[in-house]
Amino acid sequence: MKLENPDYQIIGGGLIGLSTAYALQKQGASVRVVEARENVALETSFANAGMVHASLCDPWNGPGVGRQMLGSLLGRPSPMTLSMRAFPGMLGPDMLRWGLKFLKHSTSINHWNATKTNYALAHYSMAKISKWREELDIDDDYTGKGLLKIFREAQAFEESVALTSKLQTIGLKAKTLSGTQAAQIEPALGPIAGDLVGAIYYPDDYKADAYNYCTALARTILKQGGEIVTDRPASALIQGADKTIGVSTKMGDLLARTTIIASGARSADLLRPLGIRLPVRPVKGYSLTFLDMAFLNKGGPKLPVVDDGLHCAVTPLHGALRIAGTAEITGFDTSMTTKRLSPLLEMLRDVYPKLAENLTLKDAQTWHGFRPVSADGMPFIGTLCPGLAINTGHGHMGWTLSAGSGVLLADLLLGKRPKIDPAPFKARRP
């Protein structure tokens, strides 16, 4: 359906944009989604780790992250790496400002405050996703059987148990296990059980296919009278006398009462001409998906597994096996070299040595995406100025926070009292 001047138009057709559109539509608003690619969910929402996880709500800028990133330049293993290719862009004022804020918020107290704030939104959001799942015509390989996080180093295990214990006081469900117990829950881990110092099982987290979930949202939005326009990159925001009135695209202007920026790490580009310096930057991740792995139905892995030491996630989806990992600060570099992809295959061999022994990169469907990481570890949700709102900066928690973020923003825009405190997610905050 073509809409002339909808109540809301959302720039970005990924998890956040579609969830925002659906949340608004459910409350009676007319919506248009504007997507730059030829279809929805072809960017960061396409082949991510395939997990919904309140348990992993801690931001990446934890204590010691600065030392880790500098060490990565010297070739040391690190959960977050700096790429030399990023340095020219990092010399700009926006990147430097983001980097300084990122490090400022890596103190223990700031990191914990962001973690518990994200958990509150994640808990709320997962309940919304569960309810939406009942409404959508969807096949995303949802099983709801939980998530395992495994550990090979005692210090890392102890630190994670401590953080999990704090989150348990505000509602997280978790169970601490030995390596042997982890292999009892996920028998495919048997060959490496002896290498594990422990594991944590999170029963409420689960795996599913984010792309299929997005396409189900899109179908429902269209069925209920919404509009989705694709292959329409938004080039600039259009300003009226005293408010934002729409966006310019290569095929003409698209007007709406309110425009919502939900285009992930690229959101900052649209806002910069208005003098709004959004502290969100791209952090690149990769995945390999091995298709048609029939053995997954015969004793193969059933649960998503996060390996803390290797900084990767392995997820069985639709008879395929996906491994996702790395967090690389390299700007919007779109290259996918063997140098970047080979470590993922090695990680898979470390987690499931028997399953991966005959696999090569040629067997894999490769992917990269740019996670929108905010400087303080929390998303931006709310109104920026008349006629303009934002919903971005969710980092690695995009799917987990998507429905809750959409409903929170919808409530704010429609003048309803949100069920969750919006203050920590203010669109304009220091």
C-alpha cells in the first residue's frame, strides 16, 4: 500500500526498524519503512549469531578494554580489535570523541550500570518477542531450549559467574555447571569437556533465525496496511520551518509526520548535517554458515554455545551450523579476506573438532555486518527534535532488545506511559 504522508516513517529495514514499525502499527499508527537495500534485513540482521540472549547484556567496553585493543595492534588475542585500516578515519573528531567516551564508560561502575540497564530492557523485550512470535507467521527455527556459555580459563569463569550472580539478583535465570555437566546438556561438546573449567546455562535464552523473523515482521506490516519501500537509500533529512518533514531519496522525497532513524551504525551520517553528533560507531563482525549439515539431526549440536575464551558463538540453524565472532573497529570496510575468516573456522574446530575436521572456507556462506555500538554501551531511543526520533546503538544486542526498544519508542511518541524507564536511553544524553 502506498502512503502519501504516514504518521511515521522508519529509516532502516532491519530488526530495529521493523520492530519499531510493528510496535507503532499495533497501536494504530500508519507506518512506512524505508530500506536502502533491495529487500529487508540484508545488512547486520541477515546472518548474525542467531541468538536472543538477556544473559549477554554487558557492553563490550568493560574494564581493561583499552589495553586489550592496543594489544590487538601487536597481534595479541583480544575480544575487540583495532584494525590499522581504521586509523585514518579514527583521526577525525567524531571518532576520537566516540573513542574517549567509550573508554570513559569502561570503568567498573559505569559498565555495571549499563549492564543492569540493558538487562532490564532485554527482559522486557524478550517478553514482547515471545508475544509477537504468537502473532507472526514465522519459521525461524526457534526451539527455546536455552544457551550455554563455556569457559577454558578459571579467571574468566569466576568473573562471569560473579557478573551472572549480580544479574540473578534482578531476575536473570542461570545455572553454573562443570565441563562434564555442560556436555550432558549439549552432548556434542563431549570431545572438549575435559578442556572446560566450567560453563553457565541460561534457560531463557535461545537460538533462532533473525532474517526469517524480520521477513515475518515485514509480511505482517504489509498485510496490516503498512508500506515498505526498498532500494531507496535516504540521502538527507528534509527540514521544514520548524521540524523534520521527511527524507530525500534517489527517487524523490518521502514525507511523514515523524521520521525515525533506525539505520544502525549509519544513523550518524544522516544526523551529522543537522549538527547532531551521535556517538555510535560500526564494529565489524563476521560469520560462516555451513549449509546442509545432515549430521545435525543425528547427534549434532542442538543449543547455541558461546565460547568465552575464543569470543565466538556457534549456533545450529535450519540444519546448518553458523559460527559468528570478532569485534573489529575498522570503519565501514566491507572486505572479507581469508585472514579475517580463517580464524572463525579454527574456532569452530576448537569447539566441535569432529564436526569441523573436513570443513573448509569453500564450504561456507560468508557474511559480515556492522554492529552499531554506542560509546556508553546503551542504545539511543527517543525524540531528537520535532518530527525526528531515533532508535539505534544496540551493539551486539540488536535482536534481543528489538521489540522492547520498538514498544518503548512507540509509547514515547504516542504519549503513553512506558512500562520501562526511558531515561537511560535518552536520545540526547551526555
